[in-house]
Amino acid sequence: MQFVFLLEQVVNGLVLGGYYLLIALGLSLIFSVGGIVNLAHGAFYALGAYIAVTLGNHIGFGPATAISPVLVALIGIAFERFILRRFYQQDPILSLLVTFGLAMVAEQLIRIVWGAPPLSVSIPGALRGPVIVGPFLFSQYRLMMLAIVALVLVGLWLLLQKTSFGRVVRAGIQRPDMVAALGIRLQPYMTAVVMLGVGMAALGGALFAPITIVHPAMGAEIITVAFVVVIIGGLGSFWGVVLAALLVGVVRGVTIHFVPAAGEASMYVLMFLVLLLRPRGLLGEPIEKFEQ
């Protein structure tokens, strides 16, 4: 019986890791291409959750979850155009300070628009209840979340590996000087990367809203975990972030099973151990400076 329960916790950890992945992967892409430390990334996650909850009251959970990331991605265009674009060739500390301030402003705007009290939303009726496989009992909604994360991951990998857009982005991460020498401007690609990044964060917020409490400070809470995942995975590494997100999720899930009070601390211990052995992270790559 203990083994069955432990396996269920591993699956729940994978779901949690997939949720972290949606946020951390976008954060990593934005930093890898633009050199921007985006502390406002969590605000887009929170915004995605609030928009999904608001739209869900009128058009239902499914359409709201699909529309919310698109709307946040469109906001990301303005975010890149009027804020991030000023700091691509500046000291990263400047973008860190500006996006930190923007995160605080966004949190207060959420309080003004939606109010300070937390919101709650129910899991859709069609996705309630467990999936029973022999002696194992899994949440139907969590398995659906895991499937969506897998589809997003495959789609993003195909975009980066099998398209001309992806080839330019990958070249921009590894050798922006060569991209500039070929006469290719990274600016339009950076706009698309920011849209993808904040859209994925918003999708994470929309999907997680039914199984958590939606509140104004939720973005500030998740950004720390996202940075831990990126650091463990390694800057500039797609699969490093994927591996780190799933590893952090499973480690937290298993730790909570044995020592509930140590669940939060486990990811920081994991980060310390990884950096002790691999200072660049699991699959970290050197990052070059962004060239417009």
C-alpha cells in the first residue's frame, strides 16, 4: 500500500513539475535570447489565472483556458516593445530592477481590478473524480494537465527545432554575433519569444487556478520556484529546464510523502547539490549578449 501511495505522489510530482515547466521555460527563453532577468514573469502567470477565472464565469472553463494565454501573449507584445526593448544591451541588473518594479505594480493593479480577497474556481464537472488503474488512484484533472503540458512541450520543441524561426532563435542564443553578421535582426524574433514565454506562464496560471487559490501575490510566489528550476536546469538549455522542472516536482512530491514539513526546502537543497557539482546547472550553456 505504501508503494502505491508513493507512486501516486510521483505522478502528482510530475504534474507539479509540468506546471513549473510552463513558467520556467518561458522565463529561460526570454533570458537566453534577450539577456533579460524578467522578475515580472510571475505577474503574467497571475494575470492568466485571473483572466481565466473571469472568462470562465461567462464562457466556461475550456474556452477561458484557451483564450487567457492568447490575451496575455498580446499584452506581452506591449511589454516587449515599450519596456524590455530598452534593456537588451544594458547591464542585466537594470532589467532586473525595472521588471521587479513592474511586478509590484502589476500585483497592485490586480488588487484594484479584482480585489484583494482570493478567488476560487471549481474543477469542471467533466474532469472531476479519479482515474482508477488497478490499485492506483489518480486525479482526472491532474492527468489532463499533464497531457496538456506534454503537448505544449512537444509543440515548442518542434517550433524551435524544425522551423526557420527556431533555427534563428537557437542561433541567437548561441552565437548572436554570427546572426548579426548574416544581416538577420533578432528584434522581431525576440517579440515572438516574449509572447511565447508570457503566454505559457498565463496557461500555467489558467490550468492551476482550479486546484489552488487565486490571489494577487501568487505571481511573486511562483517566480522564486521558476528561477530555482532555471538555475538547476542551466541557463540556455531547453532540455535542462525540462529535466529540472520534473525533478523539482518529483522531489517535492516524494519529500512531502515522507517529511511534509520539508517539501518547500527540498528544492533549495536540490539546487545547492546540483550547483555544487555542476555550477552551470544540469545542462547549462554559455550565453552570449543580445544583438539587435
